[in-house]
Amino acid sequence: MDQQINIEQTANELESILDIVRWSVSRFNEAGLYYGHGSDNAWDEAVSLVLQLLHLPQNLPLQTGDQLFHSRLTLVEKISVIAMILRRVNERIPTAYLTNQAWFCELPFYVDERVLIPRSPFAELIQNNFDNWLTYEPLSILDLCTGGGCIAIALAYAFENAQIDAVDISTDALDVAELNISEHGLAERVFPIQSDLMSALQGQQYDLIVCNPPYVDAEDMDDLPDEYHHEPELALAAGEDGLDLVDEILRQAPEHLTDGGWLFVEVGNSEVHMPIKYPELPITWVEFENGGSGVFAINKTDLVEYWRAIQH
């Protein structure tokens, strides 16, 4: 049920940033919000949202941060922040869409409801430069299903000599990706391309292909919290087993990988369906130190041999 609150009366009763944050946490808990787009609890969600709305940094030193939390707000600021807090509660809009900002690999990105909010465990691989996997520096990289371009841009920071093709079927998503590419000053190294998977990439080969495709299966789609329904369904739903796109990705990849190249694909919870659908596929599941799962890796040689074996 929507929380009907007199905004001006509430604004008059609250004074400091800490007052607003505490009040927000109570409203979030009362409403039973879901967290999964950058935070995992009501306090962190409230702090992130309130500080962003006030255009304040979230990583101040402890003493400075403590002083900041006790500073008073103007009436206009309080009314504006409370109104947005109530949108988070009543409309179940994720914080990143309310502020149009999300962080990935410690980098800021513009996001809106044309793209998913970045939360992929690929961040750990990128920040570690794929150290346990690549024995070379990739010079040509494909970010397949790029969405808002977060992974492609993070890859450009990680591999400063590489050129990255950021591919998506959605022109709306690519508009957001282009905005982020421009904002990060990477227009000469990161190239947004509209394509249904790799169909528009004839003749192109890459040392590294990274793909975070839609992978939510039908059962999980039915059970998604309200917050996720603000995200584009095109970027989430992938059939009964969540693997609708994986077969085509695996078939197309050998043609587009250089010799010794690697393919990494995120399938999330649909990992459970992989052994059933591909019992002989020689993939390795990436183990993450900072949490996350559902990403597999396979090199070109093994992928070519797999397809050759099952065709005979």
C-alpha cells in the first residue's frame, strides 16, 4: 500500500541529514522494499539516495562524514528529498533510476529505464585484468549485450591499448551507452554497434569476448520483485531455462575469436540448466572472491573442438 505522507509537515519535523536518513530507513522497512541494485539493506540504500539527491560525496572520512550528517537542510532541500524518498517507496523505483547514476568498477555511469542497472560480477574479473585467465594483453575486445556500456567502458580503463566494440540489439540501450562513452572520453576506443548478437560483425575477431546476455528463466521472471520490473524485460527474460541466447553465442563465438582467445558468459541463476543443456561443453566456472557466480569461461580451441565433436 502506498504511504500517504504530508511532505511539507514531515519536512518541518525533520532537520538534519541524519534525521532524513533515519526517517527514510523507517519508511523503507515499513514498506518492505527490495534491495539488489547497489545495496543490500535499508540503511545503505537511504544513505546513498539522500546523499546523491543532495549532491554530496558518499566516501568522506569518518569525522567529516559525521559532521556532515548533523548539518541542517533547507526547507526546499527537505521537501525535494522527501518527495523522492516517497517515490522509492510507493513506486518501487530503484535508487539508480531516481538519481540517474550507478557505479561499476568504481566508475560512475548514467542509467535510466532503457538499460539494466549494472551489478555484474564481471567487475571483479575486470579489476583484476582477468589475471588468472589471460596470458596476453587483449587488443581487440567485444562486449556483447552491452546495455549502457558499463562493462565496455570498464574494460577500456583496464586495458588501455585495446579497442572495444560495445554491441547490443537495443538502439535505446546504445543511446545510453553512447552517452556514457562520451562522458568518459572514450569515443576513439569504444564503439557502440547495433547488432543481433554477432550477426553484424562479419569478419571481426576479438582476443576477448565478454557477454552478459539476458538470462532470467521463466520461473524467476514470475518471481522478480517489483523493483526489477522497472528494468527493460528485453535485457532480462531468456525463455524457460534462461539460456535462449547462449546456444547462438556459443555457435557464433569461434568465428569471432582470435587463436587463443577467450569467451566469458554470465548466465546467473540459469547456471543450473547448463549441465543439462550442454553436458559435454568443456567450460570452467569462474570463482569470485567478492561474491557472485554464474559466469563461465571457454577458450576458442575447446569451443571449436566441442562443435566438431558433436557434429560427428
